Amino acid sequence: MKTCRALLLKLVLICEIIHCSFLFLNALDKKYPLFFMGIIGFAALSLSFLCGYLLFSLLRKEKDIENYLLTKHEDYLNSSYLIWSSSDLLFYKALRESMDRSNQMTSLRKQAQYLALQNQINPHFLYNTLECIRSEAITNKIDTVANMTQALATFFRYTISDLDKLVPVSAELDNISNYYTIQHYRFGNRLSLKIDMEGDNAQILELFMPKLTLQPVVENAVFHGIEKKAGAGEVIIHLILTQQRLLIQVSDNGIGIEPDILNTLNERLSHKLPSGNSEEKGGIAVSNVNERIKLLFGDTYGIYIRSIPGKGTDVNITLPIVRHKDEVTG
């Protein structure tokens, strides 16, 4: 398309130059006055320059459009009418369509990122194996093993099934109860869990939130806070419903976090940067939860951490009020 248009413009230019030259030679042949011949020569020369300028301007405008689309919208390079149309109407139409496509691709990319983050744990085989272990424990009347395996199997069932972005708050709290049951077999009376709500409890439980938001935070509290301290540890999940937001605070009375490490953590969370803590590689890191929240709801929401060394840590999760799971499309 570009070659054809350039050849056409060149052909027009050549024809105009030949035509002007013919007029000038014809004037010489008919021996017109020198003044009249000068006017014809000047007109021919001006027309030639005008044609050259038009050719250069059109080619330059097309090149500018090509460079813009090549830089900003590579997917449109195969659409000839978007690149080679020189009218402003077609250009802005192309730009608008390109922006729409870009928005769609951004949405799809966010969905892909979200699923990749959420789907770090996908152990179908492990769930089936746990069911077999539980069956054997029941058969042999080993109740402790059966109960612990059932709690673990329920936890993994929640993780691998129905991978919707949003789940009821009640489902997240049920998953925390299963997680606590598993950890209680390990820590015994050293670990306690408390859940309280400020506001209409029934209304809070019916709200929707990102799946697997609380468990990674509670896991961090247990393993990085309470496990490393002497004596009993407690995790408190406090939910507050305001007019515009759902605030969740996960507190522990563990060893706390040193100020320099805490500042680094909050800096990473505020900029959606991945965690550099190698200890978090075994599970879904808090930074993962934070990134999923921001992908779904925007940078206004997410996680902020407060901590006092030797006293404990508060992980504050800010979420919008979502009453229906289809309110958020990703």
C-alpha cells in the first residue's frame, strides 16, 4: 500500500513537471514575450516545488503515523487502512480502536496475572492422597490422624476448587479455622486464635473478598512471629465495616519486626514489588496477597504493616465493600 501510494505521488509530480516543461517549451516555440515566458517559467518552477512539498509532507505524515503505531500499538501494523490513511478522521478512529484493544489486553493481562498468583498451590494429587490417609486412619481408629488429615484436606479443597476471584468473608474465616486446627496439632496450647467483628456481623460475613487473603497473613504471624518467641502466642483477626471499606487487622503478639526491615516491607507493598524474603517462597507471600488486592481494586487498597519489636505485629488489610461477586470484573 505504501509503495503504491508513493509511486502514484511520484507519477503525479513527474507529470506536473513534464506538463510545466511542455508549457515552457511551447512558449519558446511560439516566441512569446520574455516577460510572459518568465511568468510561465516561474509558474512551472513553483508548481514543481509545490508538488515536491506535497509529496514530502504526505510521506512524512504517513511515516509519523507509522512510527507512532509501531511504538504504541504494534498489533495494528497488519491493518493497512490504519497506517496509510492520511485523513484525520481515520487516524483518530484508528487511535480510538487501538486504545480499546489496549484496554482489553490490559484487562486480560491482569486476569492472567491474578490467576497465576492465586494458583501457586494446585495440588490435586495431594488432596486425593490426604483422603486416602484419612480413610486408613479411620479404619485403624486413629482419630487424631483422621481429624488432622480431614482439616488439611478441607484446607486444600478450598485452595484448589472454584478459583473465583472473590469469595464470601465467611468462607475465608472457615478456611482460617481449618488452618488453625492443623497448626493447633503442632503448637498445642502455645497457639490461640480469636476472631471478632465490629459492626453488623451478618453483613460482614456476606461481603466478598479475594480468595486466600487471610491465610497467608495468619501463616506469617505464626511462623515469623509466634514460633520464634517463648511462651504462648495469640493471633487476633479483627474485622471492621465502615461506610466505604472493609478493614481487617491481623495481630499477633510475636517477636515483631525491626524498623529497617519493616520500612523495606512497607515500601515493597506500597509499590507492588515482589518480596525478597526467601522464607516466604514456600507459600503464598503477603506481597502476593497485596498484589492481588491492588490488581482487583486499585492502589488505594492493599496491605500496610505496623510492628513493635518484642511486642508484636499488626497487618492492616484495606478492602472495598463488595456485596456481590460480579461487582469486580478484573
